[in-house]
Amino acid sequence: DDLEEPDPQTFNVMLVGDSGVGKTCLLVRFKDGAFLAGSFISTVGIDFRNKVMSIDAVKVKLQIWDTAGQERFRSVTHAYYRDAHALLLLYDVTNKASFDNIRAWLTEIHEYAQQDVVVMLLGNKADVTHDRVVKREEGEKLAKEFGVPFMETSAKSGLNVELAFTAVARELKHRTMKEPDEPKFQLQEYVDKEMRTAGCCRS
Ligand SMILES: Nc1nc2c(ncn2[C@@H]2O[C@H](COP(=O)(O)OP(=O)(O)OP(=O)(O)O)[C@@H](O)[C@H]2O)c(=O)[nH]1
């Protein structure tokens, strides 16, 4: 162990959204680069995984909390909102109800989370074509209405998974370690730019 190395700054990131939208899969994809196919094991209560990332040569540690989407665990997860620096709010593009519930999730976030929490809306399962019921434009529109950044992801294909966590980590790092004359970090601009350079279709 190198005792000279200081502990990296730690940020708490919480994954929230209805049961089955893919929160656990998104975390596993990000952490292990794998996809949990097959049977769906619903999260019970809350679970977390750490990941150290390098942002502009500065190490930051994300402590990622995977919450249970099921209603019966809501009171457990409420207690964790207060300590969250960022929330990744997911819906499933193949499940209209999960999208319609986003408004209720945002209300809950306003009620329990810190006022300056970073929120990003993610439309997951973007790999699915036939069963898609929520258009990307609808996600964009809702995000705009609430003033939160948005992108579509796929835990299955890996689309934008790294980017979602990196963007949030950048925003949080920027907030805490900003140089005095450094301009404010623009999360949505960053995400759009990264998606363009990755050759991802915006049309
Ligand atoms: N096609 C596709 N399926 C996915 C994707 N992400 C998750 N799934 C599937 O969706 C189901 C639910 O995924 P989970 O990650 O367990 O969902 P969750 O949001 O953690 O659910 P709770 O723990 O109950 O809140 C599983 O069967 C996954 O295989 C994705 O990006 N694409």
C-alpha cells in the first residue's frame, strides 16, 4: 500500500426508478463490464458498489447505491436520499408506466434529497427496438421540462453507460475542486459532445 496517496474524494451516486428498469444491470455493466441476462432478481432494500475513476488525472471514488424499485422498500431508500450527491433516475423505454412515474420520482427526489443534488434522467433498454414504447424525443422533452440532463442508455449493449457515470463524476468533481476562474461545467453540453464524438446518432 502506498501511504503517500491520499484517499480519493468520495461521491454518493444513487440509482432510482421503478422496479425492473435496469438499475442493477446498469451498475453491473459499469462496474464489471458485463450484462446480467436471464432471470430478473429484484433488489431487496439497498446495495452499493464502489468505483474509482480518473477525471482529468484526479481520482474520484463513486459510491454507487443501487436501490430497490419496489414500492415496499421505499421507506428504506428514502433514508439514503439525503446523503446522495447525484441521482441517476431511470425509466425503461419499453415500459410506459416507468416513464409516467418519472414525475412522481422527481417529486420524491425534491422531498428527500439535498437541493443541489445532481439529477440525470436515463431512458434505459435503448437496445430494444420492437418493444420500444417511449420515444427518445419524449424523454428529452420531459427532461427539458424539469431542467435535468438526459440520455438513453443500454445496460445490455453498454450504450452510454460509462458516459452517464463519467458525466456525473465530472460534474461533482467540478463543483468541489473548481479553480476560481474556471467556467461552470455544463453537463448536458458535455454529454451531447461526447455522444457526437462517439459517433452516436442524435437524429
Ligand atoms: N434489453 C435490455 N434488458 C435490460 C437492460 N437492463 C436491464 N434489463 C433487464 O431488465 C430486467 C430488470 O433489470 P434489473 O437491473 O434487475 O432492474 P432493477 O431496476 O434493478 O429492478 P429492482 O431491483 O426491482 O428495482 C432484467 O431481466 C434485465 O436483464 C437493457 O439495457 N436492455
